[in-house]
Amino acid sequence: MHFISKLFSKTFSKMTIDTRLPNLFSEIMPFGGKLDEDNSWVKFSKLIPWKKLTTLHDSYFVSKRLRTVKDGRLMLGLILGKFRTGLSDRGILDFFYENPYFQYFCGLDQFASKGMKLVAHNSLLSKRRKQLGAAYFQKFEEEILEILKEHKLVKGKKCLLDATVFCSNISYPNDVKLLNKVRSWSCDKILQLKKTLNLPFIRTYKRIAKKVYLNFAKKKKKSKKLIRSSRKKMLQFTKRNIAQLENILKQVQEKISSKNFELSYEIDLKAIYQEIKQKLITAKEIYAQQSQMHKANNNSIEDRIVNFEQPWIRPIVRGKEGRSVEFGAKAHISSSDGFALIDKVEHRAFSEKLELKDSIKQHQTRFNRKPKELLIDDAYSSHDNKAFLRENNIEHSLKFTGKQTDKKKIYHKRKMRKERSKIEGVIGNLKKDYSMKIVTLKIKEGAEIQARIASSLFNINRAVRMI
């Protein structure tokens, strides 16, 4: 025990950049403005490679613009703080103005109050996440892993694998509701363009369609006959509105190409035109899918769109108790020495069997070695995978093929299968404590960005606790 405590004390001395904190926030802090070194935000800040990450952050911008761009450490600190606390973009900024320790985490050396100059607007956080993308946060995850490896907190001898679904923040989809959203959007855009171009009266049957949808939505028990008749009516309204919108867009294109248009008006109209045209592709795809299902009288179709605002989300059948279908991104997660690593995040269902070899390759890239033991469940079981593991001398927790009489091997296999369940706790912590229960980011890469931030924060927190 003495040896272990001595080892961790050495590790801690290596990991901290400067154990003596500067005298900060003297105007509000007692005893000369000294911060408490045991505060979690202070400990977190010491484990994050700020210089590398801010340099990488600045590389996303033209060097001439860097003077006007918000500081990289400030923006990264706010993004990390949002997912560590589970607050919204607006909520994390309120927390920032209230907490001097969080301000220190974000790189400030003087206390910033809300009455002073605005540090950042909440809308800037979503823009910055979108601009950096999943590649940046993958690099962030890799840098955290390098720190853990450097201080021998993770060795990679064992590898645990499992898959889970990170559900998106959408309402439970149904066909009539989805068609009504498309219809409602097309009506709003028709009205917007009508006002902009001073077009004559266009009949959209908006009120009648709304009444049809409300009559359907208010019914507690929806019979098959009601669902089918309501879907048929909504398909007719949606088809009509999409055709009307397409005709108006042709007129808009003609006006934009004409030389008699004012420049400022043309720029606004171009932006509106491009936005509607892009969204109309999704609207037409939804109509085509729903029309095909209605004609075939079934409820399944390949590559089915279930949300109009986030058309990349797909239904993923998991067969879990109480939740047979989940809507979000499927993630493949590996774990070594209790730390979490994201192997893959995709908005489509995939087979875990096909991901095993790729995960082993990623493990080898991370640790410069293949794992000695691979702890997995029977979802990964296949002749091809067992042959691959046998060729690479990797012990696994999959069931024996054929009869086994060696009691030591049987006992060791049972022990490995029990140990595999540790990854369930890792996934549970990511969902419960690190905002992965619901994916709140609405961009296409949102699930991967959120997952990689969550795994990095989980790893830092675990490292702090171990030290």
C-alpha cells in the first residue's frame, strides 16, 4: 500500500504543470486571492493539454482573423463545462459568471462579472462546435489518452468491447405527425415567399389540414382504419403543398437570374432560396417513403427517415426490455483499465461482429500492442472472429466450441465473462453523469462530438480520482 501511494504521489507531481497556483481574483477571494487546489475544476485544468488544443483550435481559422476570434481555451473550457455540468449553452455562461473556479478552468486571470464586457454569446458555442467538427474532438480524446499512457494509468493489456445507442432528443415518431411537419413547413415557406415576392393568393388548405391532424392527434386509441385514412389525407395535402412550393421556387430562380434585381434584396432571396431548396429534398424523400408504405400497406422501408429536422437519424432495433426500437446513433465503445474509448459512432445499425477486427486495429494503434485478453459478449461470436483471435493469440470470453473438460480453463472463462460486465458500468456512467443519455446537439456530427467529449471527461475524472 505504501508503494502504491508513493507511486501515485510521483505520478501526480509529474502530471501537474505548476502546483503553486497564482494569486487570482484577489478582489473577491479571501487570503490574498488564493484558489483551493483541491477544487475539481483546478484538478481538471491540470490534466488537459491546453497548449496543444488551443494551437489546433487556432489552425481552423485564417491567421489574419485570429485577433477577432474568441480565445481557444475559453471556448473549449465552456464546451467541456457544458457537458460536465449537463447545462445548456445559456446555462453554462450563467455558471461561468458565478464561479471563479470555472473561470480559472477557462483560462481567465481576472474575475469577469456579467455587468462587464460580454465574454461570449451562447449562440457562438454551437457555431464553434460545428466549425471544429468531430475530427477536433477525436484529437482531444487522443491527447487525453496520451497523458494517461504517459503516467501509466492505462496499459491496454485487456480490452472490453460493447455497443450501445445514444438516443437523440426527438419526439417519438409516427407517420401522420411526420407528414404534418413537412406539410406545415411547406405552408410556412409558401407564405414567406408569397410576401417577399408579392404573389397573388395561394390556397394551401392549411386550416383544413390542421383540423384533420388535430382530430387524429386527440384520439387516445387510434385504430388501423383511422391511421390509414389520416395518413392518406396528409399525403394529399403534403403533395399539393410541395408542388406549390416547387412552382414558386422556379419563379424565385427566374427573378434571381434577372438583371433588374436590387443587390441587397437579391442576396437575402438567394439565402432563402438555397435554404428552402436543400430542405425540400428531405421533404420530397419523406413524402416518397410514406407514399410507398401507404400503397404497400406496411410500416417498414429501407433507410427510413423518422425526423424532418434531423433526417440522418434512423430507427435502430435493439430488442431491449421496454424499448425495442431506439432513435439515435449507435456507438461502438472499447474500455481498458476502466477508461472509455470511442471506436465508432454511426446513425445506422451495424453488426458488432463486423467491428471486432477494426476495434483490435484501433487498440493496436493506441497502445502499440494487441490486447492479451478480449472481453466481449456472444454478439461478437462467429467462426471468422474466433479464427482471427486464435491467429493473434488473444484470449477471449466467447463460449467454447465443443466439449471442454479442463476445469481451470472453464473457471478462467467464467471469470472473464463476469469481468466483461464492467463495460456496462462505463456506458452507464457516460449516459448518467456525462450527458450521453440524450444527444442534444442537432448537427449531423453532434452524436460523435458529444460522445468523444463525454469519454474524455470521464477519463479525466477517473484519472483525478485515482490520483
